[in-house]
Amino acid sequence: MKRNAMVDVMVKKAAREVIKNPDKALPRGLKLVESLDRKKVNARTYEALHTVLDDPDNNWNIFLHNIFSNVAPESLEKLSVSLILNAAMESYNKRMENVKKYDCNIPWAILMDPTAACNLKCTGCWAAEYGKNASLPYDVMEKVIREGTELGVYTYIFSGGEPLVRKEELIQLCDSHPECIFLAFTNGTLVDEAFAKELRRVGNFGLAFSIEGFEEETDMRRGAGTYQAVIRAMDLLKAEGVAFGFSTCYHSKNVDCVGSDAYVDFMIEKGCLFGWYFTYIPVGVDAVPELIATAEQREFMYHQMRKWRQTKPAFLLDFWNDGEYTLGCIAGGRNYFHINAAGECEPCAFIHYANVNIKDCSLLEALQSPLFMEYHRGQPFNQNHLRPCPLLDNPHCLREMVERSGAHSTEMLSPEPVEQLTSKTQAASEAWGPVADRIWEDPNEPKYASRSRLYHQKADGSPMEDSPEDTASAPEDTDISAN
């Protein structure tokens, strides 16, 4: 059923009031959003936010005020519809209806590579394995978004390669789909004043800057001068009131830096509203397995992330260590999937295997392809959600799924057999398993009670199903399940 247009008008009006006076209008705006969420998709988040707003010193209260202080008013007004109404509420209801209707995963977000071309060559990066000449035609990206919104997908993320090689076309997509929210992972080197102004104008497009630490750590992987280019790009976006954050890959050589309070504090000082942490995955023939974080380093990041959520005014997450919030692996279309620059539909940006190409099939057919259905039937891959990944944590699962589905390698330059790929993560999996189990079974851990409930509910190995109760959480816990 199409949403009444008056709802959008009401929410935009509430956003304007909050912009003028956050202290007074935020509680009223929250009550309005809560009343519109008839299925209570985010019920626990609303409850926690009411508590947060009563405490001016709470880091999440500061975070909310930072948003209204630093993001341009016209962008906030647009995001009140595309992000809050569509991506955070309507998406869940539409997707769950279609999950039941089509018996397959329907994602919250779709990750697309507009191009495999990049102006950098970062150590250990898998993107170059696709071939520099691969590029998604504009009409294919448009098709994905059009079919995605029909299924309930309102969030689209661009990676690469360097997606801003095609920044004019990406702006055009954002203009054409004001109902959606867009984000690009970028090395930052192609951001200039003109593009920053375009991001402000369009209002529904943010950036996540790839950065590996401070100058020494970043330039070690990305090349001399890259760090300063990122810092300059952040300054340009902050001046224009564009929402942005940072994206950091932690590995065996930089954990002490990117896992430090000083690093996160500096990112927040530069204007980052969010920070997404990835752990290094040795994908591709030129991968460097020695960069995989040790079990001790991964545990350190686990505890740091939970400490930061209690103290830092930013939305921070760790895609591997936060499996307990998403009830395991989010790939294979359960919460997201990846379309590479050649059009191959992969379950994850780090899983380079596919059965179908989006140029030859519909979005729904891609989600029902053999490898995606293996994910749908197999998730979660471990009852301990601190071991969510079928590659890094449960490599036998990925081997079996690729073999059963008959999926092919999508790496055009040097196809990598799944046995070769998973052999590089076997030792890390064996080292992390006992550590993850110790944390998971520790009754002193804050989420032990909910872990125990989930574990025993699914002890028979039956597939995990999303529900509003499971996927909505307090901001102190920073639920990242994306509804």
C-alpha cells in the first residue's frame, strides 16, 4: 500500500522544527516517528532514545545534536524521508512480505561497483582482480534501483574500484531516486569543491572515506599523499554540511593505531558521523595472508568497539565482531549483497563467486540463484554469532556452498578456486574459534542473556528468521542489523 503523501509532509515539517531547536523538538519528533512505525520495527530503539534525550551528557545525545549541527538543513529534511521513513521503517515491512512471498533473502542494502577502475593500487586490495576495464552501464544500475525499491530496498552503496571515477552519473542516480539513500566508499582523492557542493544539493548521498589510520599507516597501503587527500576531502564536506564517515580495514600491522581512542577521536573531530570497521580478508591471488588480524587483535577490537559505543558520539560498527547484533552473517541478500563492475551477483564483496549476471536476469532472479539460496538455507553459519563469516570463521561452509551451487569464480584476471581461498583463512578460523567461544559463553558479557536465548532457540540448526524484536535494539547496544 502506497504511503499517504501527508506523512512525508509531516516528517519534513518535524525535521525543520528539530533543526531550529533540537533540545525542544527532538522528543516531539521522536514521538511522531514512533507513532508512524505501526509494526514497531524499532521499538527498543525508540525506548532507549527517550532515555538518551533526557541526559545531555550521553554520547548518543551528543551524536544526535552533532547531526543537526553539522549536516545541512536541506539534506536533513530529505533524509528524514529517505533514511527514517523508507530505509529504517518501510523497508523492513516490504522486505519481510517479499521474503515470505518469494522464499528467498531480500536485502536492506545493495552494494554496486560502478567501475573497477581506480587511481590507486592499495596493498592487498581485491578490486583489481576484476580487471580495470569492467564497468556497470548506467541503465543497469538504474534497473537495480528500480527493481530494488519495488522489493523494499531503499539503501544503495557504491564501491569499486574508485566509484567517484563516475561521480557525475552517481549524482544523476541520486537525483532520480530521492526516495532512496546512497553512500559511496571512496579513497577521497577525487573529491573537490564542486563535487562537495553537488553532494549538498542532492542531499541523499554521503561518503565513507577509506583510511587505514594516521598518515604513516594510510600511506603504507594506499600510497604517499593519500592521507592528506582524505583529510582535505573531509574538510570540504564538513564545510558544505554533507554527512560523511570513515571506513577502516584493520589488520595485523595497524590494530594499535586504528583501535586507539586517539584515532577515533580524531575522526570525530574531523566531522565523521560514523565509522565502519572491516577486518582484512585475503581475497585474490595477490592477497597477503600475513595481514589477517590475530585472534588477540580481533578480541582487542571486539572490546574496543563496545567501549566506544558507551563513550563516543559516533555510529561505530565492526562487520565481523558485531555478528551478535545481526544474528550472524548479513551477506547473500539477507541484509546485503554485491554486484561487481562486470555485473556478477556475489553474495558478499569478499566472496567472489556467482551463478548469474545482473545484465541477464532480474534482481529477484539473482536473489533466487543457487549460491544465494545456499546462503538463505544455511544462515546462520555458526550458533556463536561472534563467528558469523562463512569464509573467515567457517571456511568449510563456503567451500560446500560454492561446490553445491556450481558457482564460478568472478575474478577475471586470475580466477581463484574456493579451496585455495579458504585455505588462506583456515588457520585464522581455528585460532579465533576458542576465543570467540570463550567470549560468547562468558556470563559477565552484557549480551550474554540474549545470546543464550538465541542459541537455544536455534540449537536444532534451523534457519534464523528476522523479526522486529530481534533486529531492533537500544542505541547503547548500537544494533546494526539495519532492520
